[in-house]
Amino acid sequence: MRTAQTHSPTKEKLLDAAQQLMLAKGFPATTVDEICETAGLTKGSFFHYFASKEQLGKEVLDRFYFSRQQMVEQGLFRKKSDPLQRVYGYVDRVIEMSKNPKLPRTCLLGHFTQELSDTHPEIRLLCAQHFAEWAATLKQDLDEAKAQHAPKAPFDTQSLAEYFLAVMQGSRILATAKQDAKVIEQNLQHLKRYVKSLFEK
């Protein structure tokens, strides 16, 4: 029975090492030995906190997702009373973060979805859950914006929220392939113009 502290410094070192390696190499190519070596810890320490590499992968994914969402939500746009301005501010915040050289250019959620959906069903379900949570966050502001600014408009806020995710994830992949972070800003500015056309504002 594991009695280790949930947020111990040792566990955080393992999670940090795993995230670094999995963003660079992917989940299948990253070994437990490499994670331990990068963290400067033994395999005994690893198995004290994680029953398997898959369990580690789930916890790394959770931590990555929630940290990125928290980072976005710390933007000043959250203080705006107009929900439509919050929608535009959300896009601006993601663009701002894409320019931060200290943040990874790739998304672990996107990585895991592409790599593991056919081989690790539990991780695929976790990816789907996080995408659904992400879309729900966007949908809340879109629902309020539609009710206030375009109540008779025919567009569906759920599919629009998922379109946001598709543009953001696709832009990251394209930016990585081209080694050009400007792609993210360009595509999100297109997204912003599209949303303005829907609201005619």
C-alpha cells in the first residue's frame, strides 16, 4: 500500500522529468529508466509513487492540462464583464502565451491523443475528458455572449467551442512542423475575425 505524500518533492521531480521527455520524445519512446535518470532518482523511487508508466502518464497529463488551463485563466480578460470581450480576451491570452519562450511549443494533450488513442484506451478517455472540460469552459462564455449579443444567431456554441480547440491544436502542430511560432498567432487572429463575423461585432 502506497503511503507516499501526493505532492512530495520527489514525485514532482519524476513528473517534471516525464513531462520534459514526453514532450520531446513522446510517451512510447520514453522509458522509466530515462525518467529516473533525468530526475536523478532510482527506479525504487519511481515505483514508490507510480504503479506503472501508464499511471505516471495519466498524472503527467492531468498536471499539464490543469496547469495550462490555470495559466490561461489568470489572464486579465477574466475581469471583463462583457462575455464577448472575454471570448476575444481568451484568444488574445493564448496568443500571448504562444510567444512565451519558457512554455512548451507543443501540447501534451495533443501528443497523447495522437500517439496513444489506439493502444492506451484509459489515456484516450482521459484526453477526451480534458478536451470536453476545455470546450465546456469556452462554451460558458460563448453561451453568455450569444444570449447577450446574438440571441437569434443560428450557430451552435458547443461546436464553436470545439472549433476553437481544433484551431488551437492544429496551429500548434503546424507551428511545430514549420518551426515558426507565428503560425499560432496568425491562425488565432483568423479565428478571432471569424467569431466577430458571427456576432457582427
